[in-house]
Amino acid sequence: MKNLKLLLFVLCISFLIQFSSCTSNNTEQVAVIDSLKTELENAKNIVATISEDKNKELQFIVDSNISYFSKNYKDSLSKQVGFMFQDYKVVSKEIKKYNQIKDQLKLNIDYSITQLEKLKADLTSTKITKEQFAEFIVTERKECVKLIDLAKERQKTLNFEYHKFDSLNPLIIEFIKNIKIK
């Protein structure tokens, strides 16, 4: 009877040790998931701060000025003015490029957040093993990093284009005002 009690005691202690180590590992894994989720939320905020109204307005202004210029200016351009107009056109191109990916980027970020939440739920309910978690988290981390980098890169590019617009637009308007309509 003593041996049985001792054996039961040892089994209980080993179970508690095993249980506490699993909880510790889950805590670390949950922290990894939460960290990725926070970064994705930040990327989602970056996308949300990019003003659709401002993009539409700038694109309209650039496209209208380029169209007017193309229809009414028949003389040859100096290299400097030609480069200025090329740079000016890039503003509209970059906005169009962003508009083409914006909705899919938002969907992908939301999908990745959902996947991380499901992974966290599976982890806390012990539906997956450490090995499965390791496989899943590598895949999710790669996708998250791509989305985060894309959101940051697009924000940086658009901010650059906004500054370019602010410096070129007055010059373009002045140039257009001086065109003699033929």
C-alpha cells in the first residue's frame, strides 16, 4: 500500500511538471502569435491611414493636367521639362498601382489575423502539437512579413509621391498657363 501511494505521488508530481512545462511552452507560442497579430494590426492601420480621397484628388489633378498638356502643347519640350512631366506622371501611376492592390491587401491582412487567431485557439485547446505549431508559424510568419513589408513600402512610396506632387504641381500649372492654345 505504501508503494502504491508513493507511485501515485510520483505520477502526480510528474504530471504536474509535465503540465506546467506545456503551459510554459504555450505561453511562449501564444506570445509569438500575439506579436505577429500586433504587427498585422499595425499594417492594417497603415493601410487605413492612406487617404482614398487624397489619392483620388491627386490622381484626377495629375491626369487632367497631363491630358490638357497633351492636347494643347505641340512644340518640342526641353529635356528638363520632359523629365518634369515624366516625374509628374509617376505620381498618378503609383496611386493607380496602390489602388489595384489595396482591397486585396486589406483582405490578406484580415485573413492572416484570422489564421493567427485560429492557430492560437488550436494551441490553447491542445489540438496541435509543438511540431505542427512550428510548421504553421513558419508559414504564417512568412506571409505576415510579406504583408507588413508591402503595407510599409506602399505607404513610403505614396508619401514620396505626395511630396513630389507638392513640389511639381505648381511648376506644371505655371507651365500649362503659359501654353498658347493653337
